[in-house]
Amino acid sequence: MAFTFQRQVIYEAVLDSRQHPTPENIYEQVRGRIPSISLGTVYKNVKTFLDTGLLKEVSLHHGSLRLEANMTPHHHVVCSGCKAIFDLEESDVAPVELKSRLPKGFAIARCSVEIIGLCASCRGIGASNKKISTHHSSGARK
Amino acid sequence: MAFTFQRQVIYEAVLDSRQHPTPENIYEQVRGRIPSISLGTVYKNVKTFLDTGLLKEVSLHHGSLRLEANMTPHHHVVCSGCKAIFDLEESDVAPVELKSRLPKGFAIARCSVEIIGLCASCRGIGASNKKISTHHSSGARK
DNA sequence: TGACAAACGATAATGGTTATCGTTTAATAA
DNA sequence: TTATTAAACGATAACCATTATCGTTTGTCA
């Protein structure tokens, strides 16, 4: 991977932003230093950074809305391969224990634990138990 | 809110699916019972259900990719109003303690705690400290 | 039953993201 | 250093998820 000027500036833009920016946010900031940059270049390089592990996405579930009818508090087990979501009852996880202050004035509504990993079928164990298919390619390297 | 036949079938489709379906998934399933239903109707009613609290969305961050450069394990404080994301160091939360089995064959990669609520500015406390603006309307009733 | 608002289906428009394509730039070897 | 070649760039079209619009149908209620 060639470390071009565009890449440096894009990467620094994410580093400097303490706010988990969107590609669009990055684009706007980078244009301050490279006015001719294309939004496509930002997307391409963000994808490259994700693939090589230089950056991470905050949520595995951008791309499409996922719904739930279970309104009781509970947690989620998420497969980073197929994006499958399994529920975990609230009692299956010991209460989360905060050891520091939150941002000033923040009012907690709820606490949700996400256990992220690979499900059996994505690890190649057992039959290919098809989940609901969703989401764009995410795990494929070019 | 009138409880039309379409609404009943859509809601049951989400209830029956143990898999956190997308609107598209729901559309496909509902078409089995109401072949003439429109995808737009599914979206409209899903939105209605979200607004009235009958359904919930799994992630507050579908819609647009959010990036992070902090590759050390950490947790997130998320404002459900403006979708702002604050980081919490791993040491700020006591280790998550699992009290049950996960789905057979699931390999844990990491555990992430999400503390969801309203930030100071979304509660109307303090100056309107603008965060990076992102995401479509989500909190607004029609 | 009639009147009116709400919901529906069809479809156009929007917004985020990816793909394409011709040109420019970077890496490598001569 | 220059020539070669693949990778990266910018511009733009295409794509997919979602929302908006609009004319018609269906519920609700007087």
C-alpha cells in the first residue's frame, strides 16, 4: 500500500477528530488541506484502512436498519462475519459496573453489552446454517 | 393509530423472526401473506412502530459509517439524540462477566459496552455544543 | 351514509456508498 | 535517471436503502 499524501491527510483527519467521523465528515475536513480531493478517494481509502486494520468501524450494523420487537432490556451477540445477532437475556450478563465519570450532563437510559466474534457457520464449523442475509460485502479483501 | 391488517402482519413478521430483520427481510416475509403490499408501506409502518415504541432499532448507527482510529479495546457512550459517540477506556468499566453459554461454536473476539442515553446538549443543559452532525432525522415525530 | 383523515400502493427523489474509466502518480528495475 | 507498470487519483455514473410525493382506497366517526 503506497502511503500517498491523500492517505496521510485522511488518516490524520480521523486521528484528529475525537468524534468518530463519517466519510463525509472526513471529506469536509480534508478539503481544507487538499481542495481537489474527491469524495470517492476518501471512501476508497477508508475502505483500504478498514481492510488493513488501520481503522475500525464503530458499528457493524450501518448499512441497513435492523429491528427488534423484544423491548425488555437485553444484550447482543454479534457475528462480525455474517452480521447475525443473537439475543442474550439481561440476566445472562452481570450488571455493568462503571468505574469512572461519564461526560458532564450525560443521562444514562440503558446499558447494552455487545459480544462480538464469529459464529459457528462463519468459522466453518457445522453445516452452513443460513442466517438472514443482509449487508454489503464487508469481510472480503480484494 | 389504526391497526390495519398490513400493520398486524408486519408486526408479527418482526415478532416471529428471531433474527432482527431488515425492512427488506420483513417485506419478503410479509409478501407471503399480502402479495400486493408495497415496500414503502413496510418502511412507513416500521417507522410508525419505532416512533410509538412498539419496535426498537438494534443500532443507533445504521445510516452512515462511523470510524475510529483508536484500536485499543474501549467502550462507547452514545447519545440517542445527536448520535454523538464518546469513548470510555476499557479500564473505566469493570470486565464484563458472562453468566451463560453463548450460541454453540461462537468464538468471542471482543466485548464492547454501550452506554446509551442523552448528552448534555440534547437534554438542553448548557450551551448547544455542536457535535459533528450526522444521520437522518430520527427523533422527530411527524 | 357521508365526510374526512389516515393508510395504502406506486413511483420518484434523496443520500450514502460503490463501481467505472481515463489520467496521474508512485514504486521498481534497467 | 528514466522507462515501465501497477496503484491511486478525480470525475462521474450506478446502486441500494430509505424517504417523499401523490392519487386512490379504507377506516373512523358523526
